Amino acid sequence: MIERIDAIIIGAGHNGLVCGAYLARSGLKVLFLEARDAVGGMTSESTIDDDFHIAGLAHTSFPVCAKIRKDLRLEKFGYSAGKGIETITLQEDGRHLRFGRNTVSGPDLTDKDVDAYRHFKDEFFGYAKAMRPMFATRPPRLKNMDFADKMTLAKLGWNIRFGLGRESMYEFLRVAAINIYDVLEEEFEDERLKGALAADAVIGHHMGPRSPGTVLTWLARLHAELNGPLSVVSGGPSQMCNALLQAVEASGASIRTGARVKKILVDKGKAFGVELEDGEIVKAKTIVSNADPRSTFLELVGAPQLDATFIQRVTQIRGAGDVAKLHLALSGTPEFLGLSASELENRLLIAPTMRYVEHAFNDAKYARYSEQPVLEITLPSLHNDSLAPRGHHVMSVNIQYAPYDIDGGWHEQKTTFAYKIIALIGKYAPNLKSLIVDHEFLTPQDIESRYNVRQGHWHHGEMTIHQSFMMRPVHGAAQYNTPIDGLYLCGAGAHPGGGLTGLPGHNAAQRILESGIAK
Amino acid sequence: MSIPNDHFRQAIQHTPFHARLAALTQTEEWTVWNGCMAPRVLDKLSTEYFAVRSSCSVMDMSPMEKYRITGADAYRFLDRLLTRDLSALRPGRVTYVVWCNDEGKLIDDGTLFQFGDGDYRLCSQHHQFDWLMTSAMGFDVNIEVETHDVAALAVQGPTSYSVLTEAGIAGLEDLRPFGIANLSCQDFPVVVSRTGYTGDLGYEVWVSPENALPLWDAIFSVKSRYDVHAIGLSTLEMVRIEAGFIMPGFDFNTAESTVRANFDRSPYEVGLGWVVNLDKGQFTGRKALVAESKRPAKRRLTKITIEGNKPVGEAFIYNKKGGKLVGEIKCAVWSPILKANIALADIEYIGGALPKKLWARLDYQRELKWMSAWAECRPTNKPFYSPDHRSATPPSRL
Amino acid sequence: MNNYDAIVIGAGHNGLTNAAFLAKAGLRVLVVERNAYIGGATVSRELHEGWQYSSCSYVCSLFRPEIYNALDLGRHGLKIIPLVSSMTFKQDGDYFGSYSQPNIRRRELMRHSLRDADAVVRFDADVLRWCKLIRGFLLRTPPDPGSFRPRDLFEFAYLLKKYYELSESQLYEFIRFFTMSIAEYLENYFENDTVLAHYSGGSIIGTGLGVYSPGTAYVLLHHAMGDVDGNIGSWGFARGGMGAVADALASSFQAHGGEIRTDADVRRIMVAGNKATGVELASGEIITAKTVVSNLDAKRTFLQIMDEADLPPQLVHRAKHFKIRGSSGKLNIALDGMPEFPALPHGSPLTLGHMHFTDTLHRLEKAYDDWKDDRWSADPYCDALVPSQYDPSLAPPGKHMMSVFVQYCPVNPEGGWTDAKREQFGQTVIDQIADYSPNFKDLLLHVEVRTPREIEEETGLTEGNIFQGELTFDQLLFNRPFPGYAQYRGPVKGMYMCGSSTHPGGGVMGAPGANAAREILRDLRRPDTTPQEFSDD
């Protein structure tokens, strides 16, 4: 006897969990089908050499927004925002800069830049706040709008016009669509400062500081920072997932891991269930895909079930991963020049100047990995000593840029690249090499196969302007519902995109519930 | 197909039949059809017209776009491309098809030939390779442009069966309308389909380009016994309107080339609802057409007969003399066989229905002076002209 | 007599357009020009004896036919002759030509890709749709989002209405078009490398962006929406060189009673009591007028010829940060004969149009990478033209004039420009052309090389930016030149801007000049002499 299932969620990543939890709370019978053996998607743990653990592909996160925390009672299930960390941008000469929410400090920094930074962050936090109505719900359609669409636009318009005030509105309208390079050049003098901010704007994206659209990616990051400072959540982001998992289970949803969905079953434009890899068929009237849009439409639904131009748009979604990940198992604490041991718990950046970041991007444009990549380094074991044996540590490094496809193929060049990165960090932390017990290196191709995300893209698709808002992932599927009746998207490929915000999942659930299926 | 890098020296190409057409033409009235020289009229329009309606006409239709579609998914690919239910199509048969974009607007129409399992030819008026390739994503299908690899003649008219048989193509007696036969003419193979664009008895004969002239010569070799007459596009325009056939790009703007919003048309809007099957499963534009089918009709391309004998060109249509503008004539012709002005008109519906009265405002010239007149129009659902001999099998030997 | 109704600073094409419309309304107008000749960047100069160089701008397409008509420029001697083709040489010895004859154009596309030959139908329809939409806004004053005046609200409503004529999916496609890179946008249509490179080129001309930079797809319109007599996207030569545009405008202006003074360098715009009162020339001479219009770019206008004390600090800040990085160079070449291009079959018409030498998107993007690092492109994107094939007035019989526009060239290469560096830059371009034309170097009689430094020195365009300010989102529409100052009015009463720093930007359109005239006449309560845009249904 198969139990009736109202909604199937394909993929138990954090957005899927958020979405499913909302649906289950509304009384729907929700079933999660997760291909991997663990839930959590990119936030789930990986292990090196048995004794060393990395908390997730994502190693830091901003706090989940208050609404989701409260609605899903995540604190009750063990979620805490964790200890806020700061960012330290490393310089070879040891003149590092340290960034707080709107403070920056370091040697040789002018008061002018310090003031400008405070003003700049506050101003941009204002913009991020003004955009909130846009992030917190489904993107409005621009024609054939319903009441909710009009409300979203009205709130956004009000916020921009009256919330910001005239001068800030002008400034927002001026900079919103341009590149971070020009904005930073206008505001600051210190190259270190500009380099670090530029890196924040482009991390996870196939864009350089000079690419228009990077102000927007930075605003999306600030929008998450509105919830609180970045943290290496104790237990890592997977702890966030554990809380979500408990929330989901408490709401009565069931989860099947190791259950890979092969097909979404569609009849005359309507989804009615899924077929698993082993041939099992599970039926439900609502199917929610946390898989990336390209996998969802091209593989799970399949081109024959969709219109030709829609498929073409999906095929052209830009979303080749450009970040590699290096995990190091260390026999001791690395020593960074100019950093105290306690400072190592922060996020360390190697992005000394904007030109450095742009040059790193130059390589990626021509299918080469960056000779001098931008690095984001954390030592998660400083926050959670269960991740490594006593006295030992794990280091987690995001490496940008590492294109999904490189000339000559990754197989041949992976090791060389890993050594280059270790050597690069070694310039700042000379004892690092001697501490390495083992390592794991994930190219975007490895990320793709491990996490079932097409082309290994963090955000399931680039967050360029033409792939944002009512065009994310593509128009025709940008309000979480898709051309297939009963099929919804809830992953990072949908608005408002990637980052561990849970917002796509939240907004998708809102959308699904609007359709009245909970009755 | 290899194109030399100095092709700019010849802007307009010749079809494989060009030598014969050039020898026949008395008017040198050429036009360009898909990059090829094509005659408008070779000698006299009325002679050519009556060849179609009373004896046998021959028209070079080689410039028509032709695509060969093969592969394991060929059927599934076509089923998703075309609005029509193809499940009844069999090898050796042809069907009339249309296809739409995602918004359910017409991209083109054409004829689909099934030669064998997973082996089809799609003929169309406009360039479709890009759209076919776009539609092919996700299908195991191979699409080849064979426009210039296949020459074709339309042999149409009451005596066309006799002419082709006399010309040495044996085996046509069993060929039913929309059938395909692999036959030979003298010593070379031909593919004959009982299809056409004239509304009369007729065939289309397909050969490889090197056999084009022998085919032509074989057909014209019977001229001493049968009136066989080469015709141009002007005649085709007359007879296709009589038959009630529409021409994409002329009677409505094709979706891929439409610049202005709402200047494209859905199959329903041009009266082709009968080739749309919303129950067959997914095809491109289905969702939009399902929605459209539930709304009251906004407009229809309507066959109308216009009273009187004033020349009809482009004209506006009103719901009464001096009344509300409700439409426009897209194509019109004086039908010699009906002795009437007939036309296809794009007419806006009022309250989901055709306006009760239709009046055309005709502007025409007499000795260079512009005149204006009102003429009442009567809509009709049937083809203006559809003779019984069109579909008789076997056709009578005349 | 040193008192006028209006003074226009700078006799560029926008200054002259503006002045002509003011004069037509009956104002006493004086145009003052720093150089000894008029035209600004629309200029023909005999820099080598017997040759007329269009030394800066070199082709014409965007110039508004409404202005041409309203100022009667045809009768004042302007003739714009359409260009017939453009082409790209390939490294493998072949070429791609974009012919104007439709059958040949299609066959040429088919020669490179059957699919692209069909896709171009869709591409043409889509681009034309966007062109029609944008063209409607060229001769209108952008609304101010910070204002609630009925006029601004009406203008916003008009904008919205226009956009709402699109279908829902077209609306999204339009936004995508506006925000995508040209390379990615074209990849929606085409597959062939050369075709992609050929059609991308226009989108980087004059910009500080690469073919993969979001926002460049839109720039395509700045080069595609022009028309010569209804042939959308076609370019034309002004007979006699681009100076003919300025000459015709000047002639029309003078016919309406206007006066032009050359060799009159304005030192400052005089302001009293927050009102413009006139200008002071470098000679110390003072000319008074209640209306002063600057055709100079926004940076030069506010930072050089106005007193900081007369301006709101916010505006000074904006002017300082106005983005106006030059990115282009130019070679004007006197040739002893027509160069041979062995890749082209004998009799090919393609030398009559634009010639390009960059056949892949990666080469285009790499050219940009050099500029980002303040180097000229080692393998630049060049737009070469030999207009003397059409126009016998440009070179002696049998000889030719070649104009080569070069993208990218930095404002300030490391260590600054020197004459030696300029020659190296020129040599890079000559070498690239000579790769495709073996006898090219033998034909060189005179080569004039212009980097942004020379462009700035001659025309006064800050940093040699040909658009008087970059065409990025932060400097378009109501942001051009600065938010709150996009309606041609300066911060001081009676002071206006009419250059390409204002909406709709550069490209020898004349639209900024006409739009500014409309606003000035409105403030002066004079009848509007500027034209309405031709209806574009």
C-alpha cells in the first residue's frame, strides 16, 4: 500500500529542505527524494583520510533570515547563527586589512578610506534593504501581473523612491547595473581594500571586477549580510542542514536518500510523478525540483515535453562553475605572516588588488585556470574541534577561477594546479606545506559529479542581470512554476539565486501554497 | 553543398530546369523565389491558368525548401514540432502540417512526406533549418537541407494523370491523394506524390537534379497529343486562392520574422484549427494554443466572395458601408472559372463571432484615375473550387 | 557688439545643431570655437596635401533625419551616401562578407553556416524590434525619476506605454538584450566563429568594454539603429568627409542669422547670482548672454570652464567621477593606390565597405584585456574604410584615402604617451592590415596616427572618448551625464549642456543638440523649432 503523497521534492539540499518544511507545515504530505546518501546538498560534510572532515562545500554562511528561522523554529532544532567572523585580506608584505561590518583597519590605511568604507557599506546596505521586497518573494511578472506582482513592484518602487531618499535613489539607479570596479575606483584609494571588496563581489561567479553586473552580485551578498555577520557555523553549514532536517521531520515529511530520480513524469503538460533510477514510480500532483534548472528541464523532464524556444533558453543558461575547492588535512596550526593564532578563525582572502582579481579572471575567459587565483581560506576545525584529530586541523580553500572546462582537460592538470595553490598559500603561511597530511581537490567537474549540479556551479546558474529576477533561471519559469503544470523549481537556480539563504525554497513554497493545493 | 567564394557574381541562382524555362519564356517576367529565378508568367496568364483547370500544367518548384529528417527519434521529433497528430501517417503518405513557436504563433506550413520508418521529408516555403535545429535539441535526429539536391515539378490539371502516364511513368493508377510512389520515368527513378497546391488533380514529381531536364523533356514529349503548358507563379497564386490554400509570409506574417507585437498569427486565426490536435501530447506552442482555444476567437482569415467585378487589390473591410473597420484583404483574385472575385481576408471577430455583414472598400484605377466603391462580401467555409476529379482514384484517363 | 541671446561653446555638430535651432527660433546666437576651424570631431582636414581626412568620426548613420529635414541640410550641401557592405578577413585566408544584396548576403552566410543563414531572419527581426523601440526616445528629453512634475510623470508613462507594446516574453527578451554581452547575445542566434566576431565588432567601438562584458549587446543598437533612407542599420559616408556635416549645419545656422567665431577659446562661463551671464574668452574678452550652452563634455564643462564655487558640491563630485575613458585610436592614411587583398576574389565589392581583420570572439576579447592593463591591443579590432572609392573629393585621381578606426587604445599607457609609442601603435595597425594586403605598406604616402591623446588635443574630448562619456548603464538615459541633470539644464540658471555627454549620447546623431534646444526654447517661452521624431510604426 503506497501512501498518498502530495508533493515530491527532488533533492534535499538546503533550499529543498526549506521548501519542503513549509509545505509539510501546511499539512501536505511531502516526500523528499535525494540521490545522495546524505541530505544537505552542497552543505553536507565530506571526509578526507577518515579522521578529517570538511563541513561542506560551502564553508561559511550568513545567518538564515529571521522569517525562515522563526517560521520553521530552526533555533529549537539546534540552529544558531554561530560566531561572527571577519574577513582579513592578506598581503605578501604582511600589511593585511581586516574588515568588519562597516569598519576596516590595517596598516597604512588612510582615514579617508576608513570613512569612505563606513559610508559606502551603509549606503549599500540601504540599497540591499530597499531591494528586500524583491528578494523575499517571487519576482513579479512584467505583464499580465496579478495583485501580488503589483504589490511587489509597488513596495520596491516605494522603497527606492521614498525609503532611500532622492540622492540615494539617484545613486542606486546609477550604480545598480554596472561593475564593482568602477564603483570602487570612485570611492577608494587603497588597492588592498578595493581588491578585497572586488573579490567579494565576484566570488562564485564567472565575472571579473570589471564585468558589469558585479554591483548586483555584491548587493545580493549584502542582502544576506543584513541578517548578520558571516560565520563558520560550528559544525559548519551542515549544522544548518541538520536543523532544517529536524524541522522537516518534525513536520511529518519523509525523506528517502539514495533515491535518484531519473524522470519527472509528464502527461499533456502536467506532472504526475517521478520515476526513480530503479524503475520505481512515485506519484504526486506537485513535484518540486531542487535540482538545477538545466538538469531539471533537460534531463528530468526532457526536451520533448517542453516548447522548443524554452528549451533553447534553458540550454543557453550560463552556469559553468568557476570555483575549485581544496581541502587540506593538517598536522598542526599553520602560521600566517602577520596574523595571530586567534585571527586564523576569520575568513582569509588572497585578492591583493583589483587588477590581481581581474587578471585571475582573464585566464578563465580562455579556458585556463588562474595562474594567480583568488583564494578564500577558512580553518573550520578552529570552530569545531570534532572536524580533525586533536592538535590537527582542516583547511578549506575556495579557488577562483577554475573553469569547468579547461584546455587540455582537468585530469592532466589537477595536481599541478593543487600544488600551485599550496605554493601560493605558502607565500603567506610558510609552514603550511610541512603540515599537510592529505588533501582533496575538487574541480567544478568533481563538484558536478559529487553534488549532482550541472557544471558544478555553486549557484546553479550565473547570477548575471540577464539571469536574475524575472529572468531567473529563464523567463517562462521565473516565478517558481514552470511550463509543466504541477512542476516547480525551488533551488538556487531560481530567484533570488545562490548563497545559503533558503530564500528560493521559501519563495517557492509560498508560490506552491498560493496555488491552493494545501486545501 | 559547396558555395564558391565568388558567388557574389551571381546574385540569383538557376534551378535545374532553368534552361527549359528560359527557352520557353516569351515575357521574361522573372521573379526571385528563394534565391532562384522563377517565372511569373511565361506567355499569357489566362492560357496558363486554363492549363491548370482544363488540361495539364507544369511548374518548376525546385526552389521550395526541403529538409530530410531521419533518425531514431525522427517521429518523436516531428510529433513535438508539428501541431498535427501524426500517428495515422504511414510510409508512402504525405500530410499537410503547420508548426508554431512557443507562443502558438505560426512559423510556417508545409508538407511532410514519410518515406519509411524514421525517414521523412519536410517541404516548406520559408527557411526552417535554424528552427528545426533548435527544435532538435534533446532528440536523436539528423536533419539535412536537401533543397538543392532534389528538383521537383508540379504537374497539375485534369489530364495530368494521362500526361505523366504517357510520358513513361507507369503505376500511377493506384496512387491515392497524399500517396507517394517510387517509380521510374524512362530509365531514371522518380518519386511521385499525389499532392499539389492547385486544388485540382495533380502530382509532384521529385528527381535528382541531373535527371531534371530528362524529366522535363519526357513530360513535354507528349505535347503533340496533350496540351502541356509550363506555368509561372502568377497562375499558382490564382489557383491556390481558388483552392483555399494559404501562403505564409503573404496571407499572414510568419512568427520568426515578426517585429511588431500581435502581427503574427496562430493556426486558429488563419482557419487552420483543423491541423491542431491539443490531445496528442506535447508540441511546441501547445500550452499557448490550449489557452487560446478556451478564449473567444479574436480574428479569422476568412474566405470571402466579393460582389461585382471591380478589381480587388489590397482593401479594408468594414462591418457596413462606412462602418467600423474590421479587417483587410490579404490576397484576392478574379476567378475565371467562378466568374467572381474571391479573396482571403483577415477579419476581426466581434463578440467572438464573424461580423454579420462585411463590406469591402475597393480602391482601383480606371485609365490611371483612382475610383472607389463599396462591395459586399460573403464569407464561405469551403474551398472556392474543388472539382470531383481531384480525388478520384484511379483518375479518369482523358 | 558683445551681447547675444545665446552663446554656444564649441562648434561640434551638436553645438551647431543646437545653435541652428535657437537661431531658427529668432534668437541672436553666437557659436564660439577654440579651433581655427569648426566641426569638433565631425571634421574634414587636409593634413596631407591633396587628401581630405575625416580625421575623427568617419561614417554617418545615426544622424537624425528629422534634424536633417528641419535644418534643410540637403540644400546646405550635405549628402550621405550609403555604404554597401562590411566584411571580416579570416586568418585562414578566407573571408566573411556581409553584403547588402539579400540573396548574396544569404548565400555568403550559407557558405559559412547553413544554420546561421536561416537564423539571421530571426536576428534581423529582433534587432529591428529593439531599434524601433529605442529610436522613439532619441529626440525626447529623459524623465527625471526624482521629480513629480507632470511632464516627467507623463514621460515615464510614455516610456512604459512603449515598452508595454511588447509581448510579455519580448519584454524579458528586451531586458536580456539590454543587459547581456554582445557575444552571448549573438550566440543565441549564430554558431559560426567568424559570423559571431563580425557582428560583435560594432558593439565595442568606442567603449571600455569587451565583447563578453554585459551591457555591450545594447551598444549594438548605437551602431545598428541608424538608417540611411529607411535602410535600417546601414551606414553612409558624408560626401566630402564628415566635415560636410558640420559645414551644412553651419551654413543652415548662418542662414538663420547665426554667427560663428573661431579661434575663440572660452576660459570660463560667467555666473552671477546663480545665473549665467556670458563667457570670458582666453583673450580676456567678455561676451554676454543670458543663455550659455556648452557643447563640451561634462567633465570639461564643469571642471574646466566653470567655477567650482558656482556649482553644487555633489555635481562637482559627479563630474570628477564621470566615466570618460578613451579606448579608441585612429589612423588616417594617404595611399598611392588601392591596396590589394588576395583573399578577395577579383571584382569583389567588399573593399567598398567596412573591412575588419578580427575573426574570433577570443581575439576581440584579448584586444580588450590589453586595454584593461593600459596597453594598446597587440591584435586590435580595426574598422578600415576607403571612402575615396566613392568620393573623388577626398584624394587625387588614382590615389586613395583610408580611414582605420582602432579599438583598443589606452588613454595613458604606462609611462604616458610619447611620439615613439604613438608610432609603434600605428605600426601595430599597419602590420595587421599588411597581413592581409601584401602591397599595403608600399602604398603608404602619409600616415597620421591618433591616440586618445591626439583626439583630446584636437577636439577637446576628454581622454579622447568619442562618445563624450562612456555608454554604460550609469551614464545612460536619466543618468546621462549625471542623475538629476539629465534634462540638459546645468545647475546654474541659463546654463545648458548640448553635447554627447547628454542623452542620447554620441554617434553623430545631433539629437543632444536638438533636445537641448527644445529645453532652452521652452525655458525662454519661445516656439519650439526642433522636430518631432518621425513616426516609426
